[in-house]
Amino acid sequence: MRRRFSQQTFILLRPRLRSHVRNLIHPHPLNSPFSTIFTPQPTQALVPVGLNGSISLTIHHPPRPSALSPILIYLPCGPLPLPLPAPSLAPLALSANATVVSLGYRLSSSAQYPTPIHDVAAGYDWVVKHLVHGSAAHNGWQSPRTGSAPVTVCGELIGGSLAAMLALTECHANKHGAVKALVLGKPVVDWTAMYPIASSVAEDLTPAEDEGPAVGNSTKAAHPKSRKKKPAPVDSWLAHASSPLLSASTLLQARDALFAKPEHYHDPFASPLLFFRSASSDIPPPEYTFSHHFPDSVSSAPSLSQAAVTTFLKPRRAYMRYPPLGSALVLPRTRVDVGRESVLRDQGVELAEAMGRSWALYGGQGAGRGKGAGAERGDGHGEDVVNVEVREVEGEGLWGEEELVGVGRLVAETLGSRA
């Protein structure tokens, strides 16, 4: 018969032997993200959205709940035809030791904008009411939380657009449940900047390679007026329009399907970059549609001119102050992940620069130092914190399970612990 250790027997063991028995029970430290402690099963919540149906929330509970466990609202990438399966969120909850709420917003050709905006707002209100305040309990799961939990929002692609919208409008300084941190992956933050591309236009706009200094017998410098003007840099939308994972034509087709009218994607709640500046294009007339005038394929309109393609693009944009003067909004600490070969790279970088510029010019509570993206401020503990960060990766940079684990660690080590 196998002998069992009672609690009294365990206490009477010598210290070294007690440590050995403890290691047999828990091979990993209890504070390790790979600890063998029990991980609660996800629970579901059905949230009504006014009189317009309801949405489903999937709640992944933290394996080691505590009073400081953050809440992370995750917004999926949306109805885009991606070749990769949706990643599991269990590792995200494990690595962040956070309550991860996957918000199942509705978005399709039959549930167009602004439906997902209303869904995200309703889901956020439910999270604040049931999970942020006091001791959170849901479907038999009980948290030891005794106060207001810090909230982080993250999302990818269209989910990144909705995450940015939520974070930029729900970051009130003194509100319980205000968004304190934001993590985005290749967000679609400016639908107005998208335009069809013909192959001939792409060839015309591609900058020539640098030929280096002129070589000859003459040592005279060329007259300034005779120097060739440097070509404008090619934006990521044009440079990577034919990307195999997410092309420009795929996003244009999605825009036609998900917005009933062009003015709907000229709304800052759909294109969050417009909180900081004017739209990249004018609203086309009602009888004009991109899909009617331009073929879906970027190579099927060889005779299309650059002027025709960029008919509605604005050469200049007006920048605006955000948050507005006198508001109680304080921009959340933010990280934006972009892929070097993604059509959406420039949008993500521009959003980070706009938020960094806002921190530098207008600041937040305790802010006032630094310029541009990556502006820093004192956090009140003698330590500087990067408010806005851009993380650029190779390829298109789509999030997988490994990337979500990295997001979780960021939330646990930096954003969640200081929010």
C-alpha cells in the first residue's frame, strides 16, 4: 500500500526534503507562465446590443487570479480571407495572467458599419460592469479582485481598427474601467487612404535605384537647378499591393462589402486615424464606386492613368488636436506591430506618430517631455515609460500564437502592471 503524506507529515519534513517534495508537485515555479497549475475553462456571455440583437463574449480566466490581474479585451481580425487559422487565446491569458475577453462583434455584408462599433461599445460596457468593478464573478468563477482592474485593448486588422477606436474614446483619466493600454497588429486605421492600383501606375511610381555620384572628368558640381528631383517614396499600399496574404484588392473588396456608403468609412469611429487629421480622400459622388470604375485585379487595367487612380486622394491633410482641449481623455500607452511587407504598414506607423505627437505637444497626466513617436513621460516612480512604440517585423507580420504570447508578456510585465 502506497504511503501518503499528511499535512502534519509534510510540515515535519526537513527543509531540504520539503523543497524536494514541493518540486515534485509543481515542476515549474508558481509565477512561471508555464506553471502546471489548473487553467479555468472559458465561459460564455450573451450581451444584448440595444434592440439590435446580441453578441457573444468568450471569457478566458487567468490561471493565477489576483487583485492586480488585468483585463484584456481582444478583438478578432474580422471577415478577411486569411490563409491562417485564428490563434487560440488560452496562451494569451496564460502569459498575461489576465482575464481575456474575446468580443465577437458582427461584421459582414448583411451587418455593415456601424454595427461593429455599436457591438464593441456594448461589449465594453458589459466588461466594465461585470468584470472591472469589485469582485468579478461569472458562471461560478470567482476572482479575488477587490478594486478596479486595469483594462488593455488589443486587436489585429479590422479588430485593430475597432480596438483603436475604443481605446481613443474610452481613455478617461478618472473613470473606472478606462482603457490604459493598447496593442495593435497591422490595424486598418484609414479606409479613406485605399485606392485601386493599375500595373502601369505601379511601374510609373516605383522610384529608380540610386545611381550614386556622377563619374566623369569634370570636377565642377552640378548647378542646383540642373539636379534631378528625387522621386517621392513609394507608400506601402503601392509597394505591396500584390501581397499574397493580404492584397490591396482584397481590402478594397472588403470595404465595398462592409460599408453601405463611402461617408461611413470617412467617420473617425471607422477610420481612427481621422481623430488626428483629415481624411486621405474626398467622399466620391453617389453614382461613383471604385468597383465599377476599376477592376478588382491590380494588373487588369494597364491603360489607367495615375490621375484617374488618385482622383479623390487629397495632396494635403489638415492635422487636428486630439484629445480635444478640455477633455478628460488621456491617451493610453500603445504598441503598434507592423509588417515591413504589409500594405497596411504606413497606416500603423502614421497612427503611432500621431499619438506620439499628441503626447509630445499636449501630453497627459504627468507628461511633457519627448517628441514624436515614442514620447516618454515620468511615471511618478522615477522611471521613464515609452508611451507609443512601433514594432516592425519581417514579412506581413500576421499574429499567431507565438505573437499573442508576446503580447501577453508585454501586458503582464509593462502595461498591465503599471496601468
